Amino acid sequence: MRDDDIATAMRALGHPVRLNILRILATQQQSPCCCSDVTVSLPLAQSTVSQHIKVLLDAGLIERKSRGTRNCYTIRHDRLAELGAAYTGLLAGLTGGPVKELEMDPV
């Protein structure tokens, strides 16, 4: 993973609302969530949720699938795994030694 990709993903994860959106999508693993499904779980307008979803999409952390007239979203587990490995490697390089594997909530 390139430094630009890591930085983009870290910026996307740098807002509590976007972390909550990822958690909501993680709880819906069997089926993709639409923006309105996410909005029900957050005290925000749908337009605000849509803006946060766009940031996650642009960072490649989620993917969009069309279902009729609605767009639904799922987590890109492969991308999150790549980010975790890159982050661990980055920290090891900065500290000069091995870094304990990060414990992450299942997403």
C-alpha cells in the first residue's frame, strides 16, 4: 500500500461518524446497507451521512452496489486488512523494531 493510500484511508477513519458508519455496516454483514439504513442509526441528516459515505468510498474502505434506484454499501475487508498490515509496518519502521499485532474489533 502506497503512502498516499495509507494517508487517505487514515483521514477517512479520522472522524467518529465514519467509524460509526463502518460499525453499522459491519453489523449488516449478511446484506448491504443503504444510506437510509445507516441514517436510521445516526442522529444526522441523510445528506450528512451521504457525505461521510463518499469519503469512505473515495478511500476505498467501502464499496457501492446498485439495487434498483438505491445504492447499498458493504465494507471492503481486503482493503482494511491491507491498511492494518501497512499501519503495523509503518509503526515498526518508526519505532525501529517489531510492533505487537494490533487487536482490532472485527469489522
